[in-house]
Amino acid sequence: MTDAKSQPTLLPENRPDVKRVVVFGPESTGKTTLCKMLAEHFGTVWVPEFVRAYLDQKAAPCEPADIPLIVRGQWATEDELARLARGVLFCDTDVTMTVVYAHLYYGECPEWIERLAVARPYDLHLLTGVDVPWVGDPQRDMPHRRHEIFDRCRAALDTSGRRYVLVRGTWDERFRTAREAVEELIGTAR
């Protein structure tokens, strides 16, 4: 494993005018759909989940050696799109989710990634509940562990002291809860 001293800080570019909101939770809980809807509603951009495109291109299962590449890719994409954001940037997951899954699949995660995941600033996390139907795809493989993963997600947010809002219910209720939380964050009412 690489020495932590040689790892980049990977902290975001300073854009105080842009609030960063992460849609966070287990697989198949509507994170991507919610990100797209929120970005459209607020007239801004959103950051896709880097790992999905990475694994599609790799055309092989994720391995522990992929984790640092996924982390760097997620943060680079996020920072690139932050330059285009108007007031708020929506992120379809973050590196804390990568940490959760690294522990779930491999029993560990590089310490430097865990440390930087906690240090990277975000203004709000929207934690998606597992009360929606499972929709499978080739990269989703744990429908039987959704509640456990949700508990791990919530614990990660609590442990790191992240501000978050639980988003659950029907699709309309989820969007309304998320929209209202973001409006409160950015100080607007639409």
C-alpha cells in the first residue's frame, strides 16, 4: 500500500458561492434520478457516480486496487463540474460511499482515503431510504443487504458529523423533502 504522505490532499477548489449537496445511500434507492431532478429544478449541474462509468469501461469486477482510482476520478469530476454549477452542485454519491462499500466488500479501505473522505467539505447529504422497489442492473448485487447498507451509510454520516436529511416515501415525497432541504440550505423558497 502506498505511503499516506505521498497521497494528494484532494480537497475541492474553493468555490464559496457553490453549495455541495450529496445524494447518498444504498444502491437502487433513486440517487441518480433525484440528482437529475434537483439539478433541473435548481438550474444547475450534477455529478454522476464515477464508479459506474469506470466499471463499465473496465468490464470487470471492482478490486481493492481500483479504490484509489475511483476516489481520484470522483473528486476530479466533482471539481470540474463545480466550475459550471450555479449556486449548488448535486453529487450522485461521494467518496464516503466508496469507503462504506470498500469495507463491505473487502473489509478495509486505505486510511488516507478514509481520512480525506471525512475532511472533504460538503454542505448537505440527502440520505435515501430503502423504501422503494429494488431495480436490478449488472452493477447492483446486494438487494438482500439494503437495510444493512443503509445503516452503514447513516453511521458513516453520524460518525463524520455530516449534516443530512433523510429522504424517503413516494417519489414525489422524496423530491419534495430534498427540494425543501436544499431551499433551506441556499436560502430560497420556490
